[in-house]
Amino acid sequence: MKFFFFIKDVSLTGGTERVTVNLASLFASKGHEVTIVSYYHGKEQLTYRPTENVKVKFLDEAGCYDSGHPFARLKRFFSALTSVRKFVKEQCKDENNVIISQNFFSNALIWLSGAASRAIGCEHFKYDVYPAPVRFVRNLIYKKFRYIVALTDKDANRLKKHLDETKVCSIPNMVTTNTDITLDPRSTKIIAVGRLAPQKGFDMLIAAMQKVIAKYPNWTLEIFGEGEDESCLQNQIADCQLQSNVFLKGYSKNITQEFEKSSFFVLSSRYEGFPLVLVEALGLGMPCVAFDCPEGPSQLLEKGGGLLVPFDRNCKVANSAGFKKNVEKLSESIVFMIEHPDYRAECVNHKEIIKRELSPEVVYRKWNLLFESL
């Protein structure tokens, strides 16, 4: 059985890209022939490298930028459509081939190429990440797919209200770390990881740190990631006079090493799908503080591992009532973690539950059951 993973740009730094590479490598380790098909090639070197037995095919060597003139973006979209139609016709003509498409952009192209009826469409974001008109179109498109896979039961149930429920299921992200780290209880460093974008809520985290540092001036926060909000967040750090305590560290090739140097991890996202970075942090035994945002954190922290922070969704605008409430709750939770090292030590044991319930073998069995029904 041949597998083809279609994705917008596998070379980029992000959760969907990492999940795709991890799944492709897992399937290849089970003896399957696997190819990752990337519509675009934005970075010269892949951020996440699959195993050697996974092929990577770029349909366009140029990058795809979400900004720019609408006509230029439309032209790139139709160029990608032409390329995927040709690839599907030439390389995926065997009905036994399995097409797995990642997120709405790729799913829309697979539908337009005429291959949706035998494809598995995956959603890596919460159900209502798009406005109502886009969700309406998305649901119409997804009705044409062989299966739709969500990351959580909550999002799968939302999709089932609009689609044939026998064609919708949930399969979570897997934990890939098999490393045991030893945390330094004397560490005064907090770590956060993610794309520097509004979704990740680092503006709320930095605002919360202003309250934390006022009480514990020897503690620091390091944020690892790249993105369009870097200069804005750097300005916020300066405005809050936190230059000696909060640092934007860029992308790390060895994030496990950075986790090991830290006291605990904070997820400040406004929304997620099923946050891979939280899965990895918990799998390493990191104590975690996470907003109860949609979707994933409540499921991951249900049995322990850290603090689930009450979350007000009306927080898009800085200094709005929801924003201020979230900052207050987040700062209180961070202070609690700082003041309770014994609780942090208890959180470490949660890694065994994560490794057992989200192991590659468990996740592969879920995928294999789906394949058997094709």
C-alpha cells in the first residue's frame, strides 16, 4: 500500500509540518511506501526531516506567502491546482493508493483535483477557526471526502453534525519523544514554544510575566519560535521593561535540551487543534501551565501534569476585558507553579500516562483501523 501525504509546505516550521513528517516516518517504519507531496518549498532546508525511506516531492520550488496582492495569491493557488491534478493523475492512479491531505488549503486542492472521494482529509485546527461562510464551504467540500479525521472527539462531533458521521473520526497527535530528562528543581527559567503569531497568545503571556516578575524578579521566560509577530512582541517586552527577564530565542534544533534546562512549560494559545508541543512537553515530564483554550489542553491535562487555566475567548484585542482576565489568571497560575516545587515534582509522573495513551503504536493502530475500512 502506497501513502501520499499532501501538505501546503512541508519545509516550514509548524505543528502540521511536524505531525506530517512524524506520521510519514511511522508509516514507512511499518513497511509502507510513503511520499510527502508539498505544494510549495518555502525554506531551502526542511525544518523536520523524515526518515530516509520517506520520499519528499515539491510540486513548486517557490514559497507560498499568505500575504501579497490577491491576484498573485490566486495565481499561485491555480498553479498549485494544475500541479496536483497532474501528480494525482500520474502517480496516484492506483485505487489502492492512500491519499492523506493536511488542512483546508490542501483539502480544497484535492477536492478540486477530483480525488476527494478516495482521500482522507485531516483537520489540525479547531472546528470554528474559520468564519461561518468559510465553514459552510468547507463542510460542503468535506462531504465529498472518503473520510475526515479530526484531532479531538469534540471537533469530530462538531463535524459529524454536518457530514456523514460514519465518515468522521478522531485520531490524536502522537508523542514521539523516547527521551527521559532530569529537571533541575533549582531552575528559575520558564519555557514557551510556538510560532510567533496571534494564535499562540504570547502577548498575553508577556503581559502576565510583568505581574510575575514584579513578585519574582530572578525568574525568566524564554520563548522559542519564529514568526511575523517577532518585532511586535519585542516592542511589548521593551514597553513592559522586561528585557532582562523575557527573551525571544528563535528556532531551536534541540528543544528537548531547552526543556531540560527549564522549570516548567507554558502554553498561552488562543486556540489549538491538539497542541503537539504540549504533548511533547508532557511526554518529557515537564510540569505545564496551559489555557483551557479550544481544543486539546483540557483533554491532555485531565489526569494531571499541570494547571489548566480558565480562558475567556473574547481576548483578541489587547487590554479588552477578556484579555485582562486571561492575563490575571495566567499570572496567578505561573506564580502558583513557582511557589510550589513539590507540585511540579508530582507533575513529572504524568509522562507515563501520555506515553502510554499517545504512543506511536497506539496512534498507528487507530490509523490502521481506518485504512482497513477503505
